[in-house]
Amino acid sequence: MRLRSRSPLLAVLLALLLGLTAVPSAAGGAEETKAAAGTFRNPLNPGPDPYVSHWKGNYHLTTTQGDSIRMWRSPSLSTLLTADPVTVWKDSDSSRNRNIWAPEFYRFGDRWYLYYTADDGVDEHHRLYVLESERDDPAGPYRFKAKLTPPNHADKYAIDPGVFQHNGRLYLAYAGLNQYQHNGLNIAPMSNPYTVSGDAVPLDAAGGCPEVREGPEFLHRNGRTWMTYSTCDTGKPDYQVWMMSLRDGADPLVPGNWTQHSGPVFSRADDRGVYGPGHHAFFRSPDGTEDWIVYHAKTTSTNTYTDRTTRAQKITWNADGSPDLGRPLALGATQDLPAGDPGSGTYWINDDGRSSGAGSVAYTGRWNSGTGCATQCFRGDDHWSDRAGDTATLTFTGTRIALLSVRDTGNGIAGISVDGGAEQRVDFHGAIRTGETLRYVSPKLPHGRHTLRIRVTGEHNAQSRGAFVSVDRAEVYTN
């Protein structure tokens, strides 16, 4: 039996019994039905620990991949989810080619420097490394440049490197062993983008929980450098962002020069189904007028390292000069694209038939539906069935479609096909229940009218308790 808090009264969908029932686009408000050109919805990527930079007409995104460093490129934020990744680094050195985490890339001069952490398969052996591009391109190719080793931390656990400039000098910030936390914040001077030139200084940063201070990131504005960082274990729903600041002219290697700001500046929003927002970075809009945060968060309050997906939203600035990161938005919330982003005309199709573009959905068989998934689902609802042969057919006009649906402990295997072609088997099971999870992305199609069919097979893997398949949100791409 599927583990859901649903009411049996939802069997009202007997009207669908063994028939073909088209669910038309509902007559919503102007905001629901207008064309969505100039907008986007999260997630941007199914991975965690994101970093984004906009360069020469493209967004470039990296996330933690584990065995290599991959980069996604797209002219619009709205199409990063379906962009094809490029592997920019894979290492043959067994001392540093495992558990590759949190890559970040910066341009100094006419070269790009890619910072990351890796180990030999043992977590405590995580150390910091940097690559250098062979040309002026964030996608490389790259060559290995150096291991980053502050003299007093030369052989100590270190993760999450970030680089910032202050008073005309370059500094490395990272999380690692210090007298305050196992993952505590440290800052060391650099003589160039690949050389640490002095001892690391530990910072006693506040964080609302004892175990972690990690992922330091930087903004500079209004006469101060603002350092934001993540606290609590990233598997917890309380993973969150805190902040310290440093005035211009002050030495960042003097801990007393940093001003601690009280309380989290970005944290869980249960009413929006957002848990554990953190490990973030900042980027500018293509026209340079807006500041944005990119971060990972989860749709489940379960303590888990899975289901961390990449999201983005605009930030603003307070009257006192400090950044206002706002509250994390619900997954699937429609947002305006960054200023200068060309867009792609993407639109959504909801499981109940509402669509912001030329889309619809039709069901055969006996599907259940309801609002029991609440904030875990797009617009608070989804359809689900475990009856072999039941189908849901989405009709859309565009070039590609992505399917985001509930993954659950009682879910099974779907057969998914495009335009009547061969089926691809997709497993909707998950060890924990999560919502709006990317389940399928179609191949690139000629622009026009297409269909995506989801068939319940009635089958499931050995770990699953059932064979349910969920239909929640589809994202359609028109370019």
C-alpha cells in the first residue's frame, strides 16, 4: 500500500473508470494562464552544492557529482535543467579522484581557476585542489595546478574552498578542522590564485547548532565584505545560512575584525515545503543589475543527503547595506527571469489539466487524485495509480518536456514514451518520500505538437512496497 496521507473519498475519480477522460486547462487567473515567456521554475539541476557564473552569453553551473566535475551551460536560467553536461575534469590520480565535492570557478586575468575538494575514498582525507584553464573559457579544458595547503593545516581535513578579494589581496576561505568545529571556517592568504602564502586563521562563527560551519561565500557592497556560510549538518532539515561581515580596510586574518550577524539569514520554510536550504553561491544577472542566490534544498523534512536539488532566486539589499536573502521559494514557484536573460518560452502543465501554455493531460483507467501531498507537489496536488495499463497522456507544443513527480516508498515502474515511440522504463520508487522530483527528460524534438505517455506497468523493484506511479508537473520547453 502506498504510504500517503490521503482520504479514501478521493475515489470520486470513478468517473474515469475504464474510460478516456480529458482534463481541460482550467480557467485560472491571468497569472496562471498567460504565456510564461520571461519566467522560470526551480529546480535548475538535480544535484547539490551549486555554483553559477554568467559569462559571454551563457550561465555556467557546476554541482557535486562525486567522480568528476561536470558543467552545464545555457543562455537562459530556464533551460539549465535540460542542458547537456560537459565533463571538465576527471582525475587519474587515486589520491584525489574520489568524493569530488563543491566545485567553484573564478576568472583571474585571462584564465579560469576551478577549486574543489576530493579524497582517496576516505572522507577524512579530503583536501583542497585547484585547476587552471588552458584558455579564457570557464568550461576549460583544465589542467591540474596545485594542492592548496596552508602551512598550519597542511595535512588536515578541508572542504568547500571559496576565494575572495579584499583590500586588493586574495584570500582562501574553506571549512575544515579548527578548535571550534570539525567543519569550521578558516581563512588563509594567497599570493596568486593557486598558492597559499600563509597560515590559516580560524573563525569562531555562530550557527545555531554545534556541528558545521561550511560553504563560505562572499558579496562586496556598501563598504563591506559579506561572508555567508552554511550551518548544521546538510542532511538535516535545519541546514541554514548565517552571515558575518568585514569593513573595507580591515584585515580578514584578524578574527576580531569580523562582525557576527545574529540569527540565520536563509532557512527552512515549512509552509513552502523547503527544507535544508544552504550550500549556496551568488551570481549577477546577465545585464549586471541584479544579485541572485543559487542554493540547494530538499522537499522532505527527513534527515537525508538525497533529494538536494539546485534552485535560484533574486536577492535584495537592506537599508543598512546588508544583503537580504529573503525566504526560499516553493519548488515550482514561477519567477521572473534575471534581467537580461533571453528566456525560452517555457511553460508548465499541472496534473489537473491547468497549463500556462499549449498543454493538456488525459487519463485512462482509474487514477486517484487529491491534495494530500500539499507543499511537496506543484500547486499542492497530483494524480497516482497502481493499476497496470492505466495511462496519462500529456499533449504539448514545444521541443522538449521534463516530468517532475512524487518519488515514494510505495512507488513502482512506469513505461514512458514520446509520440508513440518505444517505451523507457522509469522507476518512481524512493527510499524516502519526496515531491517534485525530476523523473524523466525527453530527447530534443522538432518544434511542434507532441505527446508524452506515462503507463503504469504494475511492476516494482524488490525494495518497493507497491507499484504506484505519480503525475505531478511537466515543464515544457519551446526553443
